[in-house]
Amino acid sequence: MWYRIYTYVFFFANVTTTLLAFSPQTTTNVGTSRRPLTFLTATSNRRTVIQTIASTVGASLLVPVISVAAEETSTSITKSNNPFDAIRYELYDPKGGVAYMQSCIDKNDFASLLEFTKQYDQVLRKAAMGKAKKLLPTKELKEVGTAACNAVTFDLIGMNRNSRPSQENMAEVSKYLQELRQDAEKLLQLEESAVFE
């Protein structure tokens, strides 16, 4: 994405600079008189402008192709970078997000839960579960995956709401954490149907 933004900024900056350099307002000394240097009258200048624009357009077309190819190779999902493994890590590993939230519950640490649940949707639902859902081959399975992802989002919202000052309720937080586990496991159960590249 940054390559594309850079390319378009580069393209427009070069074209603008080139056109301003050869605009009718520019003047030059020829003998004793000053006459305007126009885009149409200066053959060598026209050639320079055309070469500059052509090279800029060529570069702007080439860089997006390279960046798209790089994005495609970096996003291909194989069994070696299985997103279902990322879900398992978050659910079952002692260093995963669910274990961290459980430790916050055990310590009655509402402040940490409040902060963590604000960001965790990006990690679990969007990154891990979102990629796993894309591997499901049929519309029906993708709908089940989408429902599981949405449920995880609502579980995190429930945990966050019940961790806020003056609304702190650890029983509700624990209930939502258990629901989050169950909702994420629904997507894990579809792993056998996933199609890897």
C-alpha cells in the first residue's frame, strides 16, 4: 500500500514540476529580447517533457505491479503458517490471550482487562480467525465462520463493558470469557474442511 501511495505522489510531483518548468510564464533571453518559452515552440523542451512524463508514467505503472505481487506472495496461506494454529495458541497456550485474560480475572484486575479487550479483537478475531475463515471452501461454512467471528467480537465487548469503572462485574467477565472460548472453538472445528494452497 505504501508503495502505491509513494508512486502516485512521485508521479504527480514530477508531472507538476515538469509542466511548471515549461509553462508559458517562463521566459528566456534570446539575443537582446525576452520572449516566452512555451510548451509548443521549444522542440528540445517538448522532447524533455515527453521523456520525463513517459519515464514517470512507466515507473508509476511498474511499482504497483511489484507491490501487488509482493502482497500476494506474503498473504498465501499454507499449512506451515496455518491460521488455525494461531487460534489454538490464543485459546490454549499459557502465553496466549485467553490465558492472560484468565489471569486478570483471577487477580480481579479490571484495569488490565479493560485495556486488553480494547485491542484483542484485532489479534484474535481479525488476524487469526479472519484468515482461517477465508480458507473455508463453501458459502455455508464461511457463514458459520463469520458468525463465530462476530460472536467473539461481542464477547470481548461484553468483557470490556463489565470491566469499566462503576460497571465492574467479574462474574459477567468470566461468563463472556467462557463464551469467547466456545465461539472460537466453533471455528476450530471447521479446520478439516479448510482448503490450503
